[in-house]
Amino acid sequence: MTALPPARASQDARQRTAAPKLILATTFMGIFLLNLDAMAMNVALPGIGRALGGGTAGLQWIVNAYTLMFAALLLSAGALSDRIGASRAFGAGVALFTVASAACALAPGLGELIAARLIQGSAAAIMLPSSLALVRQAFPDAAARARAIALWTAGGAVAVAAGPVAGGVLSSSLGWRAIFVVNLPVGIATLAVLTRAERSPRRNTPLDPYGQLTAIVALAALTFGVIDGGENGFGGPVVLGCLGLAAVATAVFIMIEARTAAPMVPPGLFRSRTVTVSVVIGFAVNAAFYGLVFVLSLFFQDVLNLSVMAAGLMFLPMMTVIAGANLASARAAARFGPRMPIAAGQAIFALAMSGLLWMDEGTSRPVIAAMLIPAGLGLGFAVPPLTAILLNGIAADRAGTAAGILNSFRQTGGALAVAVFGALVADRGEFIVGLRVALCVAAVMLVATTAAALMLPPGRSGRDGDVRRDAGR
């Protein structure tokens, strides 16, 4: 075999070293885009409501139109990522998200904005699992992958921290439409960087259209039923019909997944304790966080009468600690195994929710902002090792599917929390009572899943042999 010239060998080594870093930078930008949009828009919700109307139910749909499609399509988006290649799927998702953001900015009314948010959510569903699959493929070593996932998560955390302030600044100075316009340069820059990354391999992964359709129907009917029930009462025929449809669609979905040759949610995955516990924890953590942000955005502006800028600043301490906690959790997982930071993060988050129960109209604003810091600390500590412990036990060619399932459960938790918590605070005369009930619900979920986290593998690698054995069944 002829040896490479020293210059050529040095160049190839530099390319091999740069490629994973380039992929990580690209996915960092994409996750930054998704989280910046979500957090900036939450702060702007009261202003959007005043401009376009729709009341609390309308605001819930602005959030849940996005989250619903995000959650439902994540299930097949993971398989799509494996089928066409993670880099192609990620690029398509970023392009669609950028176009949908422009449509949101130009929406003349509430209906058009909700429709554009549906498209945004569909694009986000393509971006998320494909970005994780890119990271999984670029970093085959488990320790390096854990650090990369922490940095990937930190990209979202930085955007989460910047989002409320960016939303406040943009909405107060340029109007709420500006929060969508800012997505355009970020999306274009992400696509430009992606063109320099190596193409991902394709895998002949079949899709599951009937399972996907029933999943969308189940989530949409359940979300509509909860939102409309909070607005008009849960005894009406429309609400009962939607909840019944959700139950039937869920049953049909389970039947399809059990019988189809290529399910988008392989039942064998849930024979693994690691997978089952991970998705339940992901559901609870997202439900607590996004439900909290939604109701506090209304509380700050509609009850405390803060400006949109001041409301954004109230979230800043909580959001800022998330990025640092993400990085600290990776070091803790490397030393003690992932189970410890997952359980500790949830316990801290639960205590933060319990502490907020004492908050009311008379509580000092700086005190409220300080009380939110443990919530950000707990969330930031729990999420990166939760993602890593699942991906460490999954073969690389199943990474997109596994990431899609985990994040679908997380987004479903967020969508249902916005629907349920929004229903609890819909009566402005009883807002504080509804807020406290919502906080209790979140705290109970987090306590229960903290106990479940103790069932996860204690080792540093986070591997669960059952996952690999059953993933293809």
C-alpha cells in the first residue's frame, strides 16, 4: 500500500477533525433557531391576542398548532431522517421553517397565523430528530457524544435564555411580527453552513402513513377537546366527541403499530426499561416547563400588568442558568452515570414548583424572578443525560427513530400542559387559584418521574442491552 504524502495526510486528518465540529455547529444553529422562536413568541402572546383577538383559547392554539404538529410528526420524521439521510432531512426542515416564519410574520389574522404555525411545527419535527441523528453519526464514541449532546442542548438553552428578552425587545420596539422575522437570517445562515457538511448515509426505512394519520387525529382531538373544554365546559357534546375521538384514534394507532411490518414506533423499543422510563420523564419535564412558561407569561402581563419587555426580563435568570446546568450535567453524568443528574434535576425542578405556590399579586418581582432560578437549574441538569442515556443504547442507524419517539413524547407533554394549564387559568377572576393548581400538577408529575429515574441503569455508559436487541422488532 502506498503511503500518503505528509501534506495530504495532514490535510485529511484536519478534515476528519473538522467534520464533526462542523456538524455540531450546524445542529447548534438549528436548535438555537427552534428555541429562540418558541420562547420569544411566548412572551409576545398577550400582545398577539390584543392585536388579533381570540382570547385565551386563541393564544393556546397559537402555541399548540406548532406543538401538536411537532409532536405528531416527530414519530415519522425520525424514520424519514433515517430514510433520506439526516443531513438532507435537516436541510429540508430548516428551509421549511424559514419560509413558515416569513408566513407567520405576514399573517393578516389569527387563522392565518395558526396555519403558518402548523407548518412551522411540521418543519421543527423534521429538524429535531435529524439534528440528533447527525450528532450521533458524527460522534461514535460515547464519551465524546455525551459532550456533543451537552453542547447541542446548550444551543437550545442559549436561545431559551435569549428568547424572552429578544421577544420583549422586538415586540415592544417593532411589534410582535418581528419575532418571526428574526428567524430568517438565522435559517439562511444555518443552510449556508450545512452545505459544507458531509452528506449522511441513507437507510431503506419504510414509512408508516396510517400510523402517522391516527397519531395526528388523536393528538389534535385531545388538544381541541381540552382547550374547548377549558373555554366552554367539559360537558358539551363537541368536547365529549373530541375526547372520544382521541381515545378511539389512540386505540387504532396502537393496533396499527402492533400489526404493521414497519411501525414508526417499534413496540420492541418499549420492552426496554430505559426507553420507557426516558419517554415518561421527557413528557413530565416538558409539561412542567412549557406549562409554566405559558401561564407565567399571562400572569406577568395580564395580572401583574408588566410590559412585554419587563415580562421577558422576569424569565431571564431562570433561562440563563439552563445553559450552565446543561454543561454541568454532562460532567456529572461522566463521573456518576446519567441516572444521578436526571433524578437530581427533576427533584430540584419539583421543589421549585412547590416554592412558586406561595406566589401571588403581592409578591416582589425580584423575588419571583429568583424563585424561578431553581426551575431552570433542574431542567438544565436533567435533559442532556436523558437524551444521552437513550441514544447510547441505540444503534446509530436507529438514532433518528429513537430521537423522534423521545422528543414526540416531550412535545406532547408541552402541548397538553399548555391546554390543561390554560384551561385552569382561563377565568381571570380565579387566575391565582388556577395557577396554583397547575403548579401542583407539575410538581406531582416531577416527583413521580424522579422516583422512576431511579429505575434507569446506574452505569456511566447508560447502555441497556434490551434496547439494541428489541429495536428492530
